[in-house]
Amino acid sequence: MVQIVSNKDELSIYLSALTGLENAKVAVLVDSNTLKYCYPLIAEIEELHKCEILEVEPGEDSKSLEIAAHLWQSLQEFEFNRTDFLVCLGGGVITDLGGFIASTFKRGMRFVHIPTSYTGMVDAAIGGKQGLNFNGVKNQIGVFSEPIATLIYPEFLETLPERELNSGYIETIKHALISNGGLWNKIVEEEPLSSNEIVRKSTEVKQGIVEQDPNEKGIRKALNFGHTVGHAFEAIYKSELLHGEAVAIGLLVELQLSVELLNFPLQEYKTIQNVISNFCPITVELNNVDVLIELMKHDKKNDGKGINFTLLNRIGGVEINQYVAPDAISSAIKKVFGK
Ligand SMILES: NC(=O)c1ccc[n+]([C@@H]2O[C@H](COP(=O)([O-])OP(=O)(O)OC[C@H]3O[C@@H](n4cnc5c(N)ncnc54)[C@H](O)[C@@H]3O)[C@@H](O)[C@H]2O)c1
Ligand SMILES: [Zn+2]
């Protein structure tokens, strides 16, 4: 269940209904930012009065086996059982990490996601993928496992740094481009960034796609739009780019390929280019394109037939399993960078 709640009372009602059922024990997983900025907003909820707080450092490094082991240890010391609850209160790092440790502790205890970042709300906390990084590879260890509920309270975005907000918003732009439900029109009409309506529509696109293809055999690949190129940029420019900022470049390159290979309308491409550059302008210098191509060749989404893309023939016109030659990719990257 994914539920958008518009005020604290509503959040409290849902959380109480979920956690109060059998007098379950509750632990809340936070990082130090969400402990400071988000936990106080929900601390008054009765069920949370006696909760245990599990705190980790903010950042991607917390999605590790070492931290997971430390958290399992705490759950064991608190004598948690499968019927007890873990509330994951944070961005994608907290929901991925918390979803993973809950799903594996005693073969699976119950958990609730309360995403507090934009990325968490429209992406990470929806779709049932929970996991950790391992040996330097992102999301290498994980499970498909659904939380009892994902409760989205957009008010949390008030304290999210603007750069994180803009970066997360790129996934909403992606959702708009791969769907037909009018989200793109809303974005062009310049609705405010954290409008509940846009958050809701964005989560519905992800949910709708995941429900059709929970195990990523087909149409779920639509969600990879922008990510074949985006992940390569994210790997090379990891100290400079947030995920959404890398995906913004990925969207532009993959739209360029869509124009060239699938006749995506050029005029629409220009409009999209303008919208994207409002949120995440390209700030990196293009160095070695060959290294980017090498990374794409080793992308885990490939299946031996070449570099696998999701492209568009129009807004909402998704074409999965498009194999594109390295030369065409290089030239599209150079075009996007004006070279
Ligand atoms: N499971 C999935 O399907 C899926 C999908 C997309 C992304 N992800 C994962 O999500 C992670 C990225 O998510 P993210 O961008 O939310 O990262 P994050 O959890 O690191 O949050 C970004 C930063 O914002 C802070 N923060 C979060 N909410 C805040 C708030 N309300 N106020 C102030 N600060 C706040 C965090 O402490 C952190 O410093 C990656 O690990 C990625 O792999 C998973
Ligand atoms: Zn993404």
C-alpha cells in the first residue's frame, strides 16, 4: 500500500493502525539528518513513545553489510520478533537498508517505509527492491520484498536541501516521459516542485509499472530510461554528481538517441531539454567518452546482445530492449555536450 498523507494526524492514524495491531514492538531507523529533521514530526505518535531508535550515518556508505550486521545485532538485543515493526524514516539509503535488514531478520519482520527525501518518495520506497552495496558495487545484495505500507508525507521535503530536491525531481520528469497520464503537461505548466499532486502522480507511474512487472522481466525496464547513460556518468563523476543529476544527462542523451533512432519529435526534445536544465543544468566537463562507453558495455542490464536501452518514440511511447551501437552513443553524448 502506498498512501500519501497530508497532515500529521493522518500519518499518526495510519501508523497507529499498522503498528498498534498486536502490541508490536517498534524500532525506527534513521540517519542523523532524519533524526534531527524528521523524527520530531512523528515522535508524538503514541506507538512511537516506546520505540527504539536505530541511527546510522547519512550517506551511501551506510548501505553496507557491516552496518546491516550491526543493526541485526541491535534487533536481536532488543529481542525483536517477526511480528514486530521496523519503521524506515529517511531517504533511499534508509529505506533500502532498513527494508533489507527487516526482510532478512528472522526470515522477515514487518516494516513500513516513511520516505523523507524526494527520491525516496517517488522512487526508492516504491517497488519492493531493498538492498545494500557490496565490494564497491551498488545494490549488489538485496531482495524483492514489500513493506506493509509506504506512507508519504510531503511536508518532510521542507528541510531537504534544494540540490537533493532538484536531483530527486529528475525521476519525476522520467516518470512523466515514460507515461501517458498527463504528468508531463502538469510539469510544463510549472506546478510547484513539491506539489502533492505531482508527487502522487509520480508515485502512481512507478507503482503502475511495478505492478505490471514486479520482477523486471519486461515493461519495468521502462524505469531504466535515462539510466544506461546516467549510471555511467554517475560512476565517473561520483564526487561531482548526485544520482538525479547524472540521470538528467542520461535522459538528454537517451532522448537524443530516441530522436535519431525512433523519430522522437525534435520540438518536444527541445522543450524537455529546457525543463531539465532548470532543475539540473549540466555542470561537468566531458572528458573521455570511451570510458563511459566501456562502463555501459558492462552494465548489469545488458543480456549479451549489446548495450541495452529503453528509448521513446514519443512521450509515453516506451520501446524497451533497444540495442545501440557504441559509435551512435558517443556521438549522442557529444551532441548533448555541444561538441
Ligand atoms: N530501491 C529502489 O528501487 C531505489 C530506487 C531509487 C534509489 N534507490 C536508492 O536510494 C538511495 C538514494 O536516495 P536519496 O537520494 O534519498 O539518498 P539519501 O537517503 O542519502 O538522502 C539524501 C540526503 O538527504 C538527507 N535527508 C533525507 N531526508 C531529509 C529531510 N527530510 N530533511 C533533511 N535532510 C534529509 C539524508 O540524510 C541524506 O543526507 C541510493 O542508495 C539508491 O540506490 C533505491
Ligand atoms: Zn534513478
